[in-house]
Amino acid sequence: MLRMNLLAETSDAIREQAGLLRLALALIASQLMIIVAVLVALATSHFGLGDNPLGWLLYLLCLLWAGAACTLFGLAMGGAGTRTPRV
């Protein structure tokens, strides 16, 4: 019985660590996505592409990309610490 309890607690700890790792990876990915969006927006304005429809399309895509990054961040934060305790 003690061995089963220890195994269950070890399994819970591993599951919790995996959740924290997923959270960390999602946070890193969302930050990289935001950095890419900002760099593309800066490059678009630097090269004067904001004067034509392609430039505005790039700006819109940057906003959508940053929004996806924020959504990824929110999903990661919402899933953090949702471990169901064993009774």
C-alpha cells in the first residue's frame, strides 16, 4: 500500500513538473512570437512598405501574430497549476 501511494505521489510530481515545463515553453514561444512581430513591423516601416497595401497587410499580420502569442500565453497561464489532487 505504501509503495502504491509513493508511486501515485511520484506520478503526480512528474505530471506537475511536465505542466511547468509546458508553461515555460509556451512563455518562451509567445515572447519569441512577439519579438518576431515587432521586428517585422519595424522592418516594414523602415523600408517604407507602409505606403502600399502590402505594407498594411504585413502590419495586420504582425498584429494577428502578436495576438496569437498573447493567446498562447493566456492558455499557458490558464493551464498552470491545474493539478487534480488525489484523495
